[in-house]
Amino acid sequence: MSAKTNEPFTEEQWLKFVQQKQLKFVECQDCHKMSVIPFAVCTTCGSRNITWKQASGQGSIYTYTITAVPPPELQAIAPYVAGVVELQEGLRINGIITGVENVNSYPADLVGKTVSIEFLELDRKSILAFRLNA
Amino acid sequence: MKSELDRIAPPLRRNPVILGVAQTTFTGGKTRTRTLRDLAGEAATEAMMEAGAKPEDIDLLIVAQAAGGIALNQLHTAPLIAERLGLVGIPSLRLENACASGSVGLHTALTAIEAGWADNVLVVGTEVLSGIPTAMIQKMISAGGDANYEIPVGATFPGMYAMFGTRIIHEQAKGNFKEGMEALAHIALKDHHNAVYNKKAQFPISIEELAQKRGVNDVWAFLNDPKTNPVVSWPLRLFDCSPTTDGGAACVVSATDSALSFSSAKHAIKIIASAQTTGDLPQCVAPTLTSLPAARQAAKAAYKRAGIVDEPAAIKKRVKVAEVHDCFTSAEVLALGDLNLFPQNETLRAAKEGRTAVGGEIPINTSGGLKAKGHPIAATGIAQLFTLVEQLLGKMPPAVQVKNIDLALAHNVGGTGGSACVNILERL
Ligand SMILES: [Zn+2]
């Protein structure tokens, strides 16, 4: 059993990690199922042999959008690029994409471009983001 | 363990029928004219009259309602609406599966009928979104997404459908946004053409006429001008998005062996397949973003239950008209592939080439769709049935009436594919 009592396999803990500027996922040590949505019992094989893993933070843009009409909490950074990133581990995760030039003039297709993890700080909250690699 | 087919589109042993179905006019704007209860009452009264049903005939009331809790501070909507309809004293429930609530309501009605607990079920969808501040509307619409994995990282609801659009354009148009966005605009143009004939639509007007009213004769100039068609979430622009809508819709569903079916109905429409299933939430976890796997799975099961070969030509030989979930134009592209009406890599092209217009290979959204008819979230699934029943009974205006219909299909999605329903109807 690799479960540490101070890091339970909960969504609340995943959110805590993000606030600590860490992207983690769970992995089943028996069947190696990985998931960004944590579980304490493997949803594939039923094993309780679960561990938290740190994501490499490297990946590529699977899809994205440039949001001109933001929610009130993100007004400060609008227009912004929101995307789904495919991590090197094979998992996908939503995040803000930073480092895109000329957002207002809608640049050419960014799908497949590589990115590296970073965290934005907004209203004292940490937000998962990925920076377009130079 | 049950088979996938028996779990998603179970056998309909009591041969359920829709005895009556109705929808209110769909409206929008800043001023509210009707409440949840008014809209539900109006639609349900008409559906019950059509079915020849008196309150004592109804064994179960199902209310589909999505936004009331957030937008109107109103929960417990089932008794609220029962009161209006003289249905106090029977079981009732309210359910919410985002934009698929109406169809999930129908599917749930069928479970009660098949279990023998009910002979006749009234399903009512009702939604009020006018007179609510924009920030609240945004918050409410986002509530169908994932509050921890999507919303904090800027994935708005239009944004998530824009991300489907981007990936589709990447795969089908080699990332050529100009070409892809033009194909998407063709869907909006087609929907508005159909809505012109729909007296109950929120926007019964073509985009060409809208442009002319603003002094622009070239509709493509109008659609490509960021002042008249601004980006909401790239690559989706204003005319790619369905509006916020007030509306109600209702239907009476009965077992063919029920006394009501024998006695009073003027016409009955048979439900030959009802499929409901669940997909990934958040969106990013889904195996693909050029298809909604739950919708594909529901379609497969519905076809199998209806005895239709799951292959584009075979489907279109039987299914002659469909209402699909086009909350955004990109959603209609997803639907064309998930229903297997066109090969997955041809869906953008099919939309652009008019193959889904009235007179085309398979007319899609002859009502105007969510885009032009309006999208009162929880009422949408039942309103789709209203249009299809009108089609099957030959009651649509001639310009949008499809001829020689065998079967009609409804495709209704909740959120970004977390919920999906496909229903297939047949005239008795
Ligand atoms: Zn496992």
C-alpha cells in the first residue's frame, strides 16, 4: 500500500496540488491505468495499490480556442487561449495556453505545438497553464 | 451482465407511443413574459388535450428542468408544476442532465412504463433564462461543465464547443480556419432557412434577411464582418451559437395496451428505440474530440434496436428526417458523424454542400434547430419530438415537410457529451 494519509486520493487533494503549483495524476500500480481524476480503488482492475505521480509537464496542444467572451474571473487575461494539452504520459488535461503572440488576430493552427507547464497567479489562486515552447 | 444494447436501448415490450406532444413559442430577450410554471402549464395542457388525457389518466409526472436552481433560486419544480396541471396526488420527479434533460425525461418515462408502474406518463420540459444578468447566465451555462477541471482554466461552454470545432477543422480541413468556419456558417444559414417556416421559433428569419435589414446585401460580407458576427470563442462566432431561450415542451407517453391509448388519442406515434448513455466529463478525458463517444454509442444502440444497419446509406434509407443537438454549429458537425449519417471525415463537407438541407440527402433540423428555433435547455429534447411528430403526421409547412417518411430520429446531448440520447419514432 502506497497510500499516504496526508495525500488522500481525492479530487480535493488534486486541487490542493494545483494550488501548490503541481500537476499530479494517479496511477494504478497493478494495471498501470493513469487518470487525472483521482480514485482510491482502480476503476479498471479494482486494485487499491494506487500512487500519486508528478506529471512531466511537457506535452502538445490537442485542441484550443481563443476566448473573446471570458467568465468574470478571467476578465483580466482576456482574450486568452484555453486548450486541451496531451501530456507526454498520454493523459489529456485542460489548461490556459500562454505565450501565443497576436491572440487578437487569430494565429494559424496551433494544434500539435509543444508546450511546457506553468501556473498563473490570479486573485491569489494558482491556475493550471501551459506555455507555448519557443 | 446485460448486453450493451439491453442496457442502453432496452427492449420496448409495451410498444410505447407518444399520444400528444406540444411546445410553446420560444422567446428570448431581456424581459421575462412567462414563468417556469406558465411555460410548463401551456405546453402540458396542449399535449394532454392532444392525447385526450385527463389529469386522472396520468400516473407519473416527470419535469425536466435545468437552470432554475441557479438562475431563479427555484428547485422542487415537479410539485410546482403538478399544482398548475391538477396533478397533485400522483408521483412526480424533477430531473436534470443539462441540455439532454428532456430526452432523459422521456427515457425515464419509458422505464416506468416498461416496469408496469405507469401506463401514461407526462414529461414536461421548462426553462426560463430571460431577465437574468449575463454573468449569471454564463455561470449557469458553465454548470454543465466540470467546476474543478474545466471552468477554472477558462473552458467556457462556447469555448468547449469551439475546441471540438478546432480539432475538426484541424483534421478535416488541415487547419484551414477560413474554410472550416465557412462550412460551419453554412449550418447556421441552413438552420435559419428552416426556421423561417416555424411560427414557434425564436428567430424565424433567415440570416440573409437579417443582413439586409442592417443594409448588407452580401450575406458572406455580413458573416465575415467582426462587427456583425464577432468571435465568441474562436473559431466560433456569434452566428455559430444558439441563443438563450425561454420555452416549454411536453408529451404524453403511453403503453399501447393502456386504456388511454385505446380510447381517446387522435394519433399515436410509436417510439421504436430509446437510447440513453453517459460520456466522459471533463471533456479532456474523452478518447476523441471529433466525436462524442456517448452519442455514437447511443446511435449504434438505437439503430440496432430499430433494426437499422449502422451504415450511412442504410440509415438514410430508413431515417428520413432528424432533429439533432446543434447548440453550436460544431455540435451539428459532431452529430452528423456520431449518427453515422456521413463518414466521420466528410461531415464538414456534407454540411457545406447542403446535403443536410430540406431536399438534401437527409434534412437536419427542419425546425430551425437549437440555433434558430431556440434552446430552452431542459425543454429542447421534448421540443425535438414535437417537430418530428409534426413531420411524421405531415403537419409541417410545405416548404419544410419531408415526404415519404418512414422513420424520424432525435439526437439530444447534455453538456459536452456527458449525456447523450437518441430516439427513433415511427408513424403507426
Ligand atoms: Zn488497475
